[in-house]
Amino acid sequence: FRDIVAYEIPEEKGYDIDTDGTDDYTITKQMVTPDVLPDTPEYENTVRANGDVSFLVTPADGKWITDIRLAPESDEDEKQESVTIKEELKAKTLSGAKSGEDENFLSYKKNADGSCLVTIQNVTRNLKLIVDTVNYYTVTMESPQHGKLTARDAQGNVIQNGDNVAEGTAITFTAAPEKHYRFDAWGKDAAAYADQSKEIGSVPAGENR
């Protein structure tokens, strides 16, 4: 009998990226194909060589997932990663190779609740994930008396009361008084960041504001 070749895959558990004692995301619903490895401790949390694995990555409350990718096998691999990706893309274009035929090909689909279904095809090495997350905050706007308050981000997208935005997003608020009324002053978080003499003020989204 030949030895079975298998590779380590991400465990089903919570992960603390910034080591603040709180998990930033959790991996669940792990499935491997083919599911033919012996039921022994040495093959726990592994996938057979050239097999596939899928799992769900769910961000913690107050977090958004911005990207998921495989960690390089070594520091040298990390330095060469961008060059390798460019060469691989060039080779695919010239040969017409399908992405599913690549080794350790990772793809993911983001769900409406912010979780991501991750699939890694044709596994040929131990796998470790890099998951990028960002904090998000809820925008709260109280309707002013005798006027209108609007908000937009740096790209001009309208932000409504109750919308979530990523940490650091610059939000521009505009106060438009009704006829026969004038702008008085900004209140709450805007008071600390906006010019009290102007009807337009910018506030960065962040903790405690």
C-alpha cells in the first residue's frame, strides 16, 4: 500500500487576528472532497492531495471581511507572490487554462449576511488563510427641525440613517435650513469635527462616534 498524502486545512474555530482577545472571524461548515481519509487523529483536519475543501468564514459582530487569500508558504514566497501571480495570469491567457485546474485555487462568494463561502481546489500543500477585516459603524442622524440633513461618502454615495460604513470613512453632512431659517450649530459627534460656522461638515467614522 502507498502512503496517503494529505495536507492541513484551516480548523473550524474562532480566529483573533489582532490578538485583542476577541475573535475577528470564525470558520464553520467545513467539507472536504473526496471524503476518503482514515478516521484517525493523524488525518484530522486534513484533505487528501489534489482534493478540494470548502468552509464558511463568518465575521464577528461589527466586522466586515474585505479579502480572503492563502498565506505564502515562506517569506521568500511572499516576496515573489505578486510576480508569480502576474506570470500565472499571463500563462492562463496564452494557454486558455481553466482556473479550476490550478493548484490551491481559492475562490469565495460573499453572502448577504457578510459571511463568505470559501472553496480551495486541487490542494497540494498545507493551507493557511489570511482574512482581512475592517470595523464598521452605524450612522445615526436625527432629523433637524425646520430643515434637512443629508450625508454622503467621499465617492458621493448617499448615506441614510442606520447605514453601516467602514472605519475611517469620511462622511460629509450637509444641513439645509428651510426658508426663513438659518443654520445654528452642529450637535453630538459632528460638533467635535465640523466647523460650527458652516452648513457642511465632515466626520470620520470610528469608535465612539
